[in-house]
Amino acid sequence: MSEVTAASAAAPLADDLGWGLGVLFRAYLKTLDTLLGDLPGGVRGWQVLSAAATTEASGQGALAARLGIDRTVMTYLVDDLERAGLVQRHPDPADRRHKRVVATELGRRTVVAHRKRLAEAEEHLLTPLPAADRGRFRHLLAALAQHADRHDPVRDTCQIVTEVAAGHESPPAPRRRR
């Protein structure tokens, strides 16, 4: 399909939020897959390693909940990252039955190296926007993501659909225990 034909086919969808988010997300994931292919667990492994390196160490279960990763999958991701020497499990001083996921020195260096490459790739992906709009886009996207996370549509999709169909915004959902 020629570029003109492809652009014409997309034109009716240009104002469709789902289409726009989907196209941008797929392009972003392709970029991440290419840049993070050497990390155990790929994109999800990156999320775990990045969180372990940039936030206070947290329990494996809490980290899984915060990142939206199934607890069973999280176990395998942490196992793989641990075998690669990127993270370690440490007993939680508050509850020794729980393990905190902590980035190793190698893990922290890996995050720094990958973060620079990811920033360059993100800038490339956002190139069509003027420089001033890139910052604004990131700010608006963060606001939308935080709003969506507060309402956590994954928790009860049916309830949100019912409320939207009824024509009113859903109240903040109670936070799940972490």
C-alpha cells in the first residue's frame, strides 16, 4: 500500500482515540522490543528492573500489582533477572516471609545505559511533534494515565461500562491492597 493510500485509509480513524493510542503503542512496543531484546523478560523485565533500580525496594507481590504483572509471571521474571545478576531478593525487614526485589550494581548500570537509548528512541517516535508539544504531550499522557490508574478499569470493567452508559463519570474506585 502506498504512503498516500495508507494515509487516506487512516484518515477516517484520525480522530479515534483507540486507533491513535493503538498505533502509537504498537510503534513504541516495536522500539522497546528492539532495544530491550537483550534483557531477560523483554519489556516486562525492563519494567521490573527499572522499578527495582529507581524506587525504594518493594516486595515482589507489591511490585507485581504496581506494574500490572500477574504474580506468577512476576516470579519467573524476577528469577530470570536474578540469574542474569541484575536483581536480588532480600528478606523484607518488616516481614521476613516476603522478599524485596533490589537491583544489583550491574542492574543499576544496565538501567542507566538502557534509559539513555530509550530516551533517544522516544524522541524519535515523538519527532512529528514540535519540541514544546512533546513535553506537553508527556504531561497530558501522565495525567490521563494517573486518572485511569485511580479508576483501575481492569478491576471492574463492567461497572465502568455501566457508569459510562448511564452518562456519568465513575467515582474513584477503592484502591486494592498492595
